[in-house]
Amino acid sequence: MQALPAADWQDAMSRPLSPVARLSMDRRIDLERILTEKTRLIVEKQDRIDGQGAIGIPSVHFSDDGTILFVDLTKGYVPDMNGAELEDNLMSIHSELTYDLESIAPVYHVEFLFGGKDIYYYFPEDWRPNPAERSSRAETSSTRAPVAATGRPAFSI
């Protein structure tokens, strides 16, 4: 195992751990199980949107550093259209999960996946770079040859 350079080690040590990162592994696994069940119950109560198939059991897990909550709703959750109904349903899941976590281990970034893929995998025509990416690309394209984008952000709220 290679040691971290001193500057990297000091930088890592100066950043506070996320509240989730401070939880024991058993507590974290237990919390993910509880959030998965809560998500399943929320999804069961939601009205179905045109095009949604058989919706499997969702899975919820934290990123390694505890700063992101990943909610995989399975491919069956994807409707025919990426619109307001889907966004409303995702927001209700987001709101209930983050509200429950607030007093235990706040997480402010939730990424929704659908069978392990972001929503733009299913609706690539809907992806648009955020304003910062657009202005960065405009500057880049005016000074250099165009560069193709290699990745897209996950759908998150």
C-alpha cells in the first residue's frame, strides 16, 4: 500500500467527515435497509405513470464517503415520458427520505437511478448541460477544437 503525499493527507484530514461516514458499518447497513423499505412503501402508494412496467424492489445505498444517497428504482419505474409526473414522484421520495435522515445523518444530495442507469440513458434527448457547463464549453470551443462530452450527470434532485 502506498502512502498518501503529505499535502493530500492534510487536505483529507482537514475536511470533516460526513455524518453518514461517521456511522458504524452495521448502523449504516441497517439505515440503508430501512430507507429501502421506506422507498418501497412510497413507490407502492404512488399512482402509476403511463409506460411504467413491473416495478421491482428499489435499493438505497450511500456513497462510500456518505455524501450521496443513491436510490435505484429499477428499470420498470421508467415511464414513457420524462416529464412533470415523474419529477413529482421523485421529489416525493426525495423529500421523505431526506426528512427522515435529517436528525440521524443528513444527506443533501440524492441521485436516482433506474436499473443502475440515470434517466438520461432512457431519454438521451432530454439531457442538457447545466449553465456552468454551457459557458465552459462556449469558452473552450472559441479557443480550441470542439471536444465531445464523455459523460452525463445522474438524475438528481
